[in-house]
Amino acid sequence: MTARVEERLERAFDKRTATALGKLGLRTVGDLLGHYPRRYADPGALEDIAALQVGEHVTILAKVEQATVRPMRNRNGALMEVVVTDGTSRLSLTFFGKHRGSLYSHEKRLVPGAKGLFTGTVGLYRGTRQLTHPDFTLMGEESDLDSDEALLEHATKPIPIYPAAAGIPSWKIQGALRVVLDTLTDADVPDPVPDEVRERHGLPGRAAALRSLHRPATMEEAYRARHRMRFEEAFVLQAALAQRRARTAAEDATARPPLPAGTPGLLADFDASLPFTLTDGQRSVGQEIAAELADPRPMHRLLQGEVGSGKTVVALRAMLQVVDAGGQAALLAPTEVLAAQHARTLRTLLGPLAEGGTLFGAERTGASTRVALLTGSLGAKARKEALLQAASGEAGIVVGTHALLSEHVQFADLGLVVVDEQHRFGVEQRDALRAKGRVSPHLLVMTATPIPRTVAMTVFGDLETSSLTEVPAGRAGITTVAVPARNVRWTDRTWARVREEVDAGRRAYVVCARIHPDEDQAGAAGVSGRAAAKDFDDVPEFLDPADPGTDGAADRPPLRAVLEVVEELRSRPELAGVEIGVLHGQMPPDQKDAAMAAFASGEAPVLVSTTVVEVGVDVPEATAMVIFDADRFGISQLHQLRGRVGRGTDPGLCLLVSDAELGTPAFARLEAMTQTTDGFKLANLDLELRSEGDVLGAAQSGRASSLRLLRVVKDAGLIEEARTAATDVVRASPDLTEFPELAAAIRAQLDEDQEEFLERT
């Protein structure tokens, strides 16, 4: 980056302006140039005042309708009340002064017919929305616009409206940018998009695009500039991913081919013992994986599948192929509950094949291995045993949580790393586990959250993708119903239905967002909980509370909590005599295991739990699920939770308890859940309803995404073009020595927040 772009704002502006811009996180000239307009206002058209929300920091374009000044009633001083209009709606502006004379300037300027931009925070006084002491600039006033050219811009050209803050309204940001743009040269702005790529796609240079973005003569010019900058964001990201793919392709791996047909082995014995037939999808994906495991270059594959589509069987067959070839496999899971569930499932599926080295397996003449479990809360004896089994190679399959990443964990010959629920881990974490191999192990990451193609190639662009869309035959399906939380009749019927399932010998989950009723609600859904969670046991994946999609009104009832709900259910007449269990992430491991065992056996057929049961938990007898505060969850997580029921031959029932109102985005999410169980359809709808920050993980990291203009959902064609162009560039120069501006752009993004984005934390 050149010195001009890196220049600190303190050198480019006075201290007051630089400090004000710093409130927006802007530190350099480059930061300021990258502070893009949120939208554009047409001086010939007034803005919609009716849509303003209380508490929102806004900039509006409006005309003064009336203005009055009067003494204040209950204290000394004067009050000026101004009513502005956009032609349809009105908004009050209020100014206070020590005396009428102190408001003389405002009184002289804010006369009926005056038109301008007003910025401030929307407040509410006696039921009427207002701006108190807003900043403003009026059309045709030289005092606020410092040149004839600036006046002409305001009078005839689109007005950029910027994300602003108190003390730095939109037009002051515009003025600061005018100062920079007036002296900006093409040499001041390195362009990461190579000349030949720009020419092929008909794109302007970066400096020209920035000028058009911040000072467009027409809206068409602004749209062209935004398209160019969107392409750049996609191109730089795809180049970084292409480099990662190229580095992976250059690594050495140990080939793990399947045994020749007819040769006894774990995989052949396992296939022969399966009590069901693999789906066409399982066979097809299995063949892809088997071929890549046989290659001396490391496999990097994402396996995504519908809830209950049989990803675990596909992954187990891959692990057995590696064990047959003399290697080991490690399965990394995000929670202790899920890790323990995986270990139990694998042992059950393998049966005698998982009894290697034990008394039970002593009589076996064929191959066998061990499945070891390693989590952070294991006792010293169990931990030591698991570590020895992994290091000696006795355990061909090692299942664990983040504990697998410990430097004390060693493997005899790690050949395959399987990462479940990949979105809960980062690249660094999966690479830390892969580093435990003699050479680069093969990698298979799995997610039960269906991912549309545009997101897959953006968020998981360094991985090849396989999809399982079929659900094994014999499942009866799931019915989903939205239940109004405050309707007593519906509530009574909810628990009566749960009792019917229990009386029929089946099980029911009850899911709550919090553990304790006195727990801070923001903490239940907040970033701090996610960051601090060791194994992510109780971190609900809410939409951003600031996102309108959550409809998080201040007067809504508090989120229901496990410990209050369990007491409530134990006193309900519909559930009299029914044992009700409890499960949450703060319980010791032995209590978690006991709770799950009691639920699975039917001893406690109703389980009140946090979202710890979201993934991997498999109790075929579970047919009913009640989710409290369902409107506070995203579609993907609701779909995951719902996937815990109806996994056997009996039909499933999911009851979404909510107080979401008709016509709100939250209601739309719940309605979609009641209309389809197709995870891929729901994933596309989820992306349409959620912000880009949520899609890319920025809401969960608590930081703004580096992708400021690119719309992952809507810019699919552009992302495809950028991916192809970036792949060609990296193929021509893998280390990008021929494209230093692109290399610098990738480094800059990785140094800031793009690394966090790429890691999907």
C-alpha cells in the first residue's frame, strides 16, 4: 500500500475531525475511502420519514414546514420547535437555548420552505417522534458547503448517505472525503485487480471507482462503481482461497487406498454387517472419498447433508478405509455430548469390529480396532488410557472435542481428520489437528446445515463439496406447528400431546435458550458466551439481537430457562407421574451421560435441555420436540433441532412456541419451518432473511465483515466470475509475485479481520 493510503487521518485533517472519524473506526485515508455510502439521496425526492425507528441514528432529507420559538414553561430558556416533512409524513425537531437570542441563527435559517439534510437520534416525546438538537445542513448555504462545486453537487447530483455517528454526521464524512478525493491520484490507490482481469470484465480502475462511488454524477455511475468494488471483494477473497487450495495440492500425503476386492478387512466386514442398504448418495459420495483417500495428495472435502441423511456412516466408511491401510482417524466434535454420542454410535455400528485388544474381541479371527474417546473433562485414568491408545495406534479411531488439539495428544500414524459441524471450528483448529500427522492427513469436514452453492464457494472455498440430499428409507417424516406462547388453550394442548407421545412409549425434548432464569438474556445469545465456551455446549446460534429479523422488542417476555421450565413441567397435571430429565452444558460429564441414558431408555422420557442436543444426538424413540422462544433462533438452528426427532419409524412432531406477530420477519421464519422440511430450501430462505454479516459469521465474531458491498446471496454470478478469474491468476503465479497489489490486499485483509472470516469461527 502506498504512503498516501496509509496516511493517518491526524495528518490529513485537524484533530477534531480525525477524532470524530475515529468514532467510526476510521484511522487512515484508506479506511476513509473504504467507508462506503450506505445509500444515496436524490435532492429532487424527499425521504420516507414514516419508516424511522426510535433509537435509530438517522440522516433524512426534508423540507421545513413550520418553525416556532417560545419560552420554556418550567425553567429558564427558550425552545424552538420545527416541523419538517418529506411530503407525506412529518417529524419534529427540537432545539434548546439559554434565551431566544441564542436560537437566532437557527430561527433565521430554518424557515418554511428551507430544504436540507438533518441528522440525529430518533427520540419519543409524548408519543411523537422527534430529533433533539439535530445537526443539519441546508441546500444553497455556503456556510456548510465549502465551494460552488460542492453546492452544485448537492443541488444536482445524488447525495451519498454514510453510516454516521454522533458528532460526525453524513455530510461531514462527505466533506472529509471531498478533501481526499480532490487530490487523489491513480498512483495513490493500488489496484488488486490486475489490468487484464479488469479489461476482460469491463471494470474501471480502483481510483476511478472510488471517485464514482463517493461523488457520482448519476445513480448509474454509482451502481457501476459499486459493481466494480463488489467484484474486487469477491476477487481478493477467491484469490486467497485459491492460494490455499494450491498450497494444499502441493502437500504430500500418505495414500490410503481401499483393500483389493475380496480381501478381508474392517471396511469389507462392516459393509457386510450393515442391516440396511446404503442410499445412492451415500454410495456415490463414498466412491468420491475413497478415490481421494487413495491419492498421495491430501483430500480436502466438505460433506454437507440433510439432517438424518447418513453422513456418519459415510465418514465411518472413510475412517475404516484409512485404518485398513495402516493409519488412524480422528473425529473432532464441538461438544462433549456430541463427542460421546459419536463414540457410542461408532461402537454400536461397528459392534465386534470395535473390540480390538479386548476380552470381547479375543475370539475374533478377522480385523478389529478400538474407538477411543478424549474430552477435556475426562478423569486422569481415563485420559491416560485414551492418550496411550492414540499414541500406540491401538485405537484406530479417536473421537474427541478440543482436547484432541492439546500438545500432549499424539498419534501413531494419523491418516484422516474428520471435523463435525465445521462452522464451529476454524481453519487453525483443524490444521492444529492435521499437524499431528507424520505427513498431511486427509481432511473431511461435515456439516448438517445445508449450504447453498454461493456460500459454499465463498465460505468453504478451499474445499471440494459433496452433498447428501436423500434421507434413508423408512422414516415417517416430521410435522411442524407454530404455537402461540400466550394462548392458554394451545399451551395445555402442547403438554397433552407430549403426554400422548410418552404414553405411547416415545420420548420428547423440550428446548430452552437459557439455563438459569436469572441469567442475562444478552449473555445467553451473545458473542461473549460463544467466545468463552470451551466446547460450545450451550451457545445458541441466535440471529444478531440488533438485526430487525429477531424482532427483539424491549417489552417482550424473558427467554424461558431450563431450570424454571423443568419445575413448571413437573407441576403440570398433563405430565403427572412422568419423570422429567435435565441436560445442559454446565453439568458434569457423568451427569450428562446419565441424563442422556435415562432419556434414551425411557426412564425419563421427557428431557428439558439447552441447544446442546442440536446436533448428533440420536434417540430413535424421540418423536416430539417443544422449542421455547423459537422466534429467537435462526432457521438453520431450528432445522437442526427439529432433526433430533422422527429419526425412527414413528412420525415426528415439532412445536415452535413463540409470541412472534403476524407480518414480522420472525413469524416468516417460523411459517417457513411449518411448510417444509427440505433443509436446502430453508437454507436459501435463511440467507434471504439474514444479513450478510450473519451469513459470513461476522455477527458471531462481533466484528464487521471485510465484505462491505458483496452480497453473498444475490451476487452468485459475480462470485462465480471472480472465482474463475482468481483461480487463473493464482495458477499463473501461485505466490502472486507477478501481482504484488493483490498479494498486499490479501495480507491486509488477513491482518485485519479476513483471517477470522476465513476461519469461520
